Amino acid sequence: MPYCRQALQSCVALLLLCAVAGTVHAGQVDINAVRVWRAPDNTRLVFDLSGPVEHRIFTLQSPERLVIDISNARMRTSTDNVDLAKSPVQRIRTGVQDQTSVRVVLDLASGVKPRSFVLKPNDTYGDRLVLDLYDVSANAATNEPVKTAETTVSQQRDIVIAIDAGHGGEDPGAIGPGRVREKDVVMAIAKEIEARFQAEKGYKPVLVRAGDYYIPLERRRDIAREKRADFFVSIHADAFTKPSARGASVFTVSDRGATSTMGRFLAEKENAADLVGGVSLGEMDHQLRQVMLDLSMTHTQRSGLDAGAEVLSRMGRMTHLHSRKVEQAGFAVLKNPDIPSLLVETGFISNPEEARLLNSSSHRRKLGDAIFSGISAYFEKSPPDGTYLAWKMKSPGNRQTSYTIQRGDTLSGVASRFSISVASLKQANGMSSDRLHIGQTLQIPSS
């Protein structure tokens, strides 16, 4: 009997040990996939997880390596087929650390400045561990000051149009029926706009996001300034809680709150993209200071409204409009104190019919044409000094002989645009007062 009792106790102890071991094993988080996104100034690695984890990172030299220790986790995928092209990562090695954790080693071709953070589940992905590797020569890594616009000596320079395709990379944006992704739709539309401006003399288009990678909202504005942009347009195709919501909209920034409930909803949704991309809320103080600067930039805001009206009128000819006026809302990406900016919602990707249209290359081409035509129409009326369009307008051989009054025009403004005096403009048109009306045609005398 004593022998049997001892054997029974040993079996119970063994069962308890197995149960504890099984509990620890079951509690481990699975690393289900590893994805890589390459941007011009950084590389992003994303680890798809079955739950939240704790981790630590550190670097090693000679040779350059970056080590990521992920606690209480196990590798459930291979890293052999991860595309590392154009990134500083030469190879990814993984192994077991302390029996219950995973150690990931990145063999690097050059030094990087790493930043890591975890993201909670959203509509598209579950828990994620994100590692951003900033190139040491990039502005984002060295904190070099952003370049500001400089006076151009040439009197026939191109007008620079910064075209921002929303979302990208880890942030797919809204997802519609048939898994149509906003980031793909708006990239295609942005390229259509780029192609139209490239074919038009006097313009230089610049894609803010040239590939499938994520850029923080504030960085998008900085890129526009670095490129000395005269105009910034951000392209989106958002979603609403009800699939019946439909129609395109045009927004410019507001300093007094949103002009509609939908505008407020969309602005909050777009601004949340920085949280999806991993931008810390602690980095918002600079943005708040910049918002205060925006309050005094009435000319930039007025220009955005005027250009927005031109875009909206042309979009209304080829697609349904959600609003027939230019709306205003607090979109973070539009807070450019010195660059007129627009955000164009090309439709609701949550609406089945509009998702089908937005997934159509012919419809995207029409949207690109409408946005291009609206912005170029605005600059034909108000070209910046020193540009080819301004020179063409004032050149005797190309001087415009008539002008049709648009909303917001004043007699002094028209005279200044064509470098003539108010008196000569009134005399050429037999005017006794400065009063104008929309649609009125004025003859433009020689200067």
C-alpha cells in the first residue's frame, strides 16, 4: 500500500506539472506573420500577433544588428520569404529565448534609428508589434529643420502641386464591399491627377506618397513645404456607419469647427489615422502651436475655398455630390499655414454602388480630370507671381482680352491680376462704379 500511495502521488504531481506547463504554453502569444513596408526615409516591420505582448529592443555593432525580444511568445511563421528589397535589413533571424520568448535579430547593412510600439486591434488587423527603422541620413531621423519656400529667380517657374494619396502601408483606410481598400483607390486617383498636371505646361506635380507606405499627417504637410508646393490636395474615399451615405465632397480647413456633422465625423476619422500609424499623442503639442498660427492665415483659407469651388463644380458634372458647397472641418493634414489646401472625398467606399465606381479605372480617370481641371482653373485666374502662368497672362502677345467675373472678385483684384489700373479698367468697360456681378464679362485693356 505505501508503494501504491507513493506511485499515485508521483502520478498526480506529474499531471499537475503537465497542466502548469500546458497553461504556460496556452498563454503564449502567436506571431502569425511578419510584413515589411519601405518608405523613402524609413522601413516598417509589422509583427501580426494573436494578442498583446511586451518587448524590448537593443542594437549591436560590428556588425550592425538590431535585436527584438518578445516576451511569452512563439513564432508561427517563417521569415524566409519576407521582401527586404531596398531596406537596410539584410536578413531576419529568429530563435527561442528563455524557452518561452522569441528573439528576432535583424542583420543590417547600415545603422538605423529604431522606434517600436504596439497597436491594438482595428477593423482590419489584430494586435501588432510595429518597428520603424529610420534611415540615419533622413530628415525624420536627424531632426533637421524643414526647408521653407524660397524666392525663385526665374519669372517662368512651374506651379508646384502636392498631391497626397491618403493612408497607405499599414493603414488601409476605409474598406468597402468586395474588400476595396481606400489606400489603393486614392493612390490610383492621385496618379491620374499627376499625369494630367505633367502634361500641362506650367505645372509640376509631386506625389506626397509615391508608394504603399504610411506617412504621418504632419509629415505630409512638411513634405509639401520641402517641395515648395503652391497648392496641396489630399485625396480620400471614406466610409460612414450607414451604407446609404453617398456622394463626393470637397473640404478646406476650418478654424471655427466643422460646417456639417458629416464634416466633423470625417475629420475625426481621418485624424485618427495617426493613431493607426503609431504616432504618439504626446507629439501633438507642435500641432497645437501650428493650429494657432493657422488662425491668422485668412488668405490661405480664402484661396482654398476658391479653388475648392472650382473643383466641386467640375466634380458635380460627373458624379453625385454629398454637399454642393465647399465644407470646412479640422482635418489635421490641411493645417498648412502657408499653402492653400483641399481635401477631396471622392465618394463613400462604404456605399456598394460607389465602391464599384471607385474600383473602376474609367471612373477614377474622370475624378482625376475633374480635380485637375478645378485646380488649374483656379490658377489660371490667380497665378502666383514669378510663374509661367503669370508671365503668360501679362505677356503682350498672350494677354487675355476679356475676363468673366467669378464669386469673390473685386474690381481692384481684377486690375491687379492683369497689372492695369482700376481707372483704365473702368474706362475700357464704361463703368461709373466699382460694382460687379457674377458672370459679368470685362474687357481687359493693354497695360
